[in-house]
Amino acid sequence: MQYDHILVRYGELALKGKNRTQFEQTLVRNIRFALQGTPGAKVKRTFGRAIIELHGEPLDEVMEPLRHVFGISSFSPAMRASNDIEAIKETALQALLQHKGDTKTFKVNARRSYKPFPISSQDINPMIGSHILKNTEETTVDVHHPDVEINVEIREQGTYITCGRIEGAGGLPVGTAGSVMLMLSGGIDSPVAGYLSMKRGAELEAVHFHSPPYTNERARKKVEDLTKVLTTFGGSVKLHVVPFTELQKAIHSSIPSNYSMTIMRRMMLRITERIAADRGVLALANGESMGQVASQTLESMYTINEVTNMPILRPLVTMDKQEVVDISEKIGTYPISIRPYEDCCTIFLPSESVTKPRREKAVRFENTMDFQSYIEEAVENTEMITFGGESGETERDMDSLL
Ligand code: ATP
Ligand code: MG
């Protein structure tokens, strides 16, 4: 007898009716997507849980990708027994013996969801407990601080027995909240903002501005690699790469240098909004954190935000840099983000930017150039690359935005 199932638990408190069905269906789809590397494993939905049948796939290889699936609160390797008390007792013993981790003290928690089963939960607990004590050495029961809790769930289809639980990624299944257009630089912050948007159920698309030849291929590769990491949390991500050189040159030559950063941000936002609208995406996201740099003061956000009516998610807005770095290390984007290539924002830009840019001034400066045609040109020449599609392959094609 060995662990041949995984029991998956998800947050269920806030879920009712139609939302619940959609949540469960999306979660199961995402689990299947995450388990493409172990095709033998089968995912099934039972009331309030998902069950994975391993069918010979290695337990550890199935558990690893599960850690990244949003919507899962916890999961546990499980053994299945028929609804027969002798079988349940023996399976619980085996589950404990094969549990990886301390098992000196234990506690049994039986839950009888299938009421026709003739023995109550309170009576099952001591029956299993004494069977384990009889067949092990140096094991004792501790109901307050056990090394391991043995959970026994009796359901109509059978009884699932688990020892301990592994924490899941939490959040909501990607795809239950619609899509978000992430502004993705090569920095530390924006990939984390993308990860946190996905955590609340958003599917992700990303926009990256690059300025060849001032930014090079390796800078672009960096952004592609960051996008690939983000796909591990939610399937496919479309990356829109916007050629930004001409617009930056135009800003450089016609806008006073202390306002060029503000105007550049407004242009980025206008283009991102256009791409989002063309893709049917309802919200934007970026990696801004309040007060972090000149462009992220409240005055700056106020002036830059003027150009769009779309909601902008700023998942990092209240975080300190170290909190963001901690998340980026945890999710694996940090080593990519610190590769030393120039971002389009760092070239052309003056060392001094106003920290309190005013809307009237921004509008006045913009009226001195025909920025609309630059925006059209940039949108038209945007390239779209899909990462992590159904086949796991990358698909490259010119955007058909217009
Ligand atoms: P990050 O680490 O995400 O680059 P940052 O702290 O360096 O953030 P800025 O460079 O001021 O801050 O950028 C603020 C936000 O603007 C970024 O988080 C990102 O969402 C967006 N952004 C900046 N540069 C680009 C770019 N080249 N392409 C797309 N979005 C960008
Ligand atoms: Mg940056």
C-alpha cells in the first residue's frame, strides 16, 4: 500500500452558488494544465475537494507544480480505503508509516461526510488510534500538539486518509477574474505585481516597451524570461513588445527635460490602454509603490493617471522594497530581474525630474508635438508573443491589433 492520491483543499468560505461552480471548474482546469508533465495523473472534482489519482506517476513530481496553482489552500498525499472499518484502520496505519516527517506523536481526526457509514466520527478516532498503537513502537497519541494529524474523510465513494498538509499558494484560480494588462519592465517590481494580480484570479497579458538599438536583445530576452516564469502560475501569457524608440526621441527633442519622464509615462499608459482595449482587457497593472521614486509620488501618479479611465491595479502600492524583493526571490524572478541590462526608461532620461508634475503643464507640453501619430505607429508595430500555450510552446507572430 502506498500514497497513490493527492487530496486538494481550497478556500470555500466565500464561495456560493454559481461562483463556486466556476471556481471549481477553473481550478480543476488549472491543475490539469499544471500537471501536463505527469500525464498519467487524473484530476477529479468531488464536493468541496479535488482528488488527484496518481496512476503510477511519482508523488513528488505531481506535488511540485501543485504548489504554484492559485486557489489551492492546502494539499496532502492520500491513501484510499473502501468504506470498511478494518480497511480504514489498516490504511491509516500504512499512511502513518509511510509519512515523510516526524510521527512520534499523532492524533486522528475522522470526518464522516457519508452518514450511512455505521460508526460515528467520535467512535472511529479511538478505533484507529488503538490499531496504530498496537502495531507501532514508540508512538503515542497527543491531541494537543501532535507531530502529525491523520485525517480520515469518509465519503460515499470511499475513504481518503492523509497525514499532515502542505500549504498551497492561496488566492483565487487564475481565470476567475478576467484579464489584466501588466506593464512589464525588466525590473524587480513589475513581475511581482503580475504574480500578485494572478493570485487574485486574473489572467495575464503583458506590455513591454523597448527602444532598440539603445536597449539590446539581452534586455528583451530578460523580459521574455520573466514572462516565462509568470506562466508557471497561470498557464499562458501573451507578451506585447512595443517599439518605443521614435516616441522617446520625439519626447527628448520637444519636451523640457524635467517633464520628459512624466510625458513618457503618459505615453506608455496611452499605448497600454490601446492594446488592452483591442484585446478586450478591462484593467491595467504596474509595479508602482507609493513614494519609491520621482514618478511614483502621489502628485506624479495623479498627473500620469490623467490619460486613462481604465482601472490601474498597483499591487505593490503599500509595500517596502524589501517586501517586494522577498516575494521576487520566492517566485524565482529575482535572479532574472537583476541582470544588468538597460531599460528603455533609463536612456534619454535626465537625472532631474520634477517630483510634483502638474497636469496643465503636461498637457501644454504635449500639445507642442504630434504624439498621436507616434502612438499609432507604435501600436501598429507591436509584436505579440505567446508563452506557455496548451502545448507549452512559444508562438511568435505579428500582432493583428488593428
Ligand atoms: P520595476 O522594477 O517594475 O521596473 P521600478 O521601481 O524600477 O519598477 P519604474 O522604472 O519607475 O519603477 O517603473 C514603474 C512601473 O512602470 C514599472 O513597475 C512597470 O510597471 C512600468 N514600466 C517601467 N518601464 C517599463 C517598460 N520598459 N515596459 C513596460 N512597463 C514599464
Ligand atoms: Mg524600472
